[in-house]
Amino acid sequence: MRIIIPMAGRGTRLRPHTLTIPKPLIPVAGKPIIQRLVEDLAASYKNDIEEIAYVVGDFGPDIERELIRIAENLGARGRIYQQEKALGVGHAIACASESMEGKCMIAFADTLFQADFSFNAEEDGVIWTQKVEDPSSFGVVKLDEQGYIIEFVEKPNDFISDLAIVGIYYFREGERLRAALKHIIDNDIKEKNEYQLTTALELLKNNGLRFRTGEIKEWLDCGNKDNILHSNARMLEIHRHSDLVSPHATVENSVIVPPCFIGDHAVVRNTVIGPFVSVGHHSIVENAVITDSIIQNRSHIKNALLHNSMIGNSSRFSGSLDELNLGDYSDCSRK
């Protein structure tokens, strides 16, 4: 099995946190979004993951090395492809055409899920969906009486179906997906001025492939600060019985209200923290009261009262503020 992850978007709704790293590497409950995604996919698939291929923008060598490390920690080969122009989801996936061989999955890295990703690998394809109240912002599918997909529509203006495609796909023959994407790009077949994956899926269906749907129990958006904080809280709640406080962290004269994540070599001193707080590796929090927040790695928070806040990497803050959104490498003090 090969997993292809298109992630070249700029994540503008999550700025300032995506000015220095891509959105899929933002930590949620102590792990980058993309790491949680591929770990869940690998855990559900009973055979080996051969390769994880990432389609990225100009993120730089440090980010690429981190992505390779995530793949290798799962026993897979990591591979990097570049998307130089934003020409749509279909185009992004086509950039990884060399990895479309045999069984493969496509997984978008801007959301988290609670789902059983196990499936019948002998199906032509499986597309995971969830019912939504407003389908006009999503690609949707329509099913026949046997549960096979009979129509794909990208962001319909009129109601077609409320089964939204969530961004996880399985293909038994990746080569056929590669050929369909090549066809729509070579023939300049666009929808809403972009090359869409749903166009390729419709072509494959018309050529005889049959697609089943998989069910998503919970779909967690990670598109902006408030959604990231909600996803952090849900992941902490779901994993609250795991060991979320590192044995290498220092907690002195403090109260931890679970669930909270405390990273390696973090220091929490004279502080009440939680619930639903993540403190990154090597960060220091002292003389503070913090709830429903994310503090990323190597940051220093002191004399603070914070709620519903997100602090970037290598930043410093002191003072009392109800809500804060502070990017990487920032220094902010309030009296």
C-alpha cells in the first residue's frame, strides 16, 4: 500500500502559525496533524505501508526531513513531490503520479478523523464520507440501492446529496487513477477553473470502476485557530487514558486538570493548567492559569492568565489576557 498526501496549500486561515510551518505540522494533543492521520491509517490497514508520498509547496529542507521521518517511523519509505502551481486538488495528486502503482490511498492532511479505516481491499475503490447539513461547500456523492456511488459532484449549487467526501480515498489500481488524472489535465478539463479529483473519479466510474463508501464517525476541521483548539480538546479527550504527561517533563507545585498533554522536557511550575491544554516539548509555563489552549515547542509563558489561546514555537509571553493568538518567534508582554 502507498499513501499519497497532498499538502501544498498555504493554510492562510491559520496564520500567523502557518507563516513558518505548513498547517499539517501544527501539533494537536502533542502530535502533528499529519502524523496522527498517517498513524490512524496505518493502524487500520493490516498489511505493510510501503511508501508515504507528500505533495508539498516550497516548505524547505527541514520540513521535508520531518515528513520523511514521520514516514520512516511507520516503517515506510518517505517521498517528496513538489506542486509548483496551485491548479487544483486533481493537479496536486497528479504531481505524485510515480507513486500511483497498485493499491494506494489518497489522504488530505488538513483534517482529523475518528473512523475505522479498515476496508475490503478487493473493492475497486472506497471513498470515505460523512453527512453534512450544508453540502454546497463539499464534493458529494450519490449512491444506488446497493450502496455503490453513481455520481460525484463538486460543491453543488443545488441539492444532490448530503454525503460529503471527507478527503480519504482508496484505489485498488493506482495506475487507473494516474491515467484518469492525466486525461483531465492533458485535455484541460476543469471545474470551477481547477483540475478536480471528482472529475477523475467520475471518469473512472464511467469506465466501469465501482466505488463503495466508508463511514466517518467524527470529522475534525483544522482550518483556523478555534477549530484547531476544538480538535486539540477532542483528541485529548479521546486519548485521555493514554500517558499524556511525559515522564521527562517537570511538574512543580502545580495542578494538572486532565486531559492535558505535557511534552518532553517541558516545565510546569506554580501553575494551574487544564483542562484541554497541550504544552509542547521544552516549553516552560510558570505562575500561570491556562485552559483550552495549545502552547507549542520551546516557548516560555509566565505570570499569565490564558484561555482559548494558541502560542507558536519559540515564543515568549507574560501577562494576563483572556485570549491570545501568538505566532512563532514572538515576544509579547502585558502589564
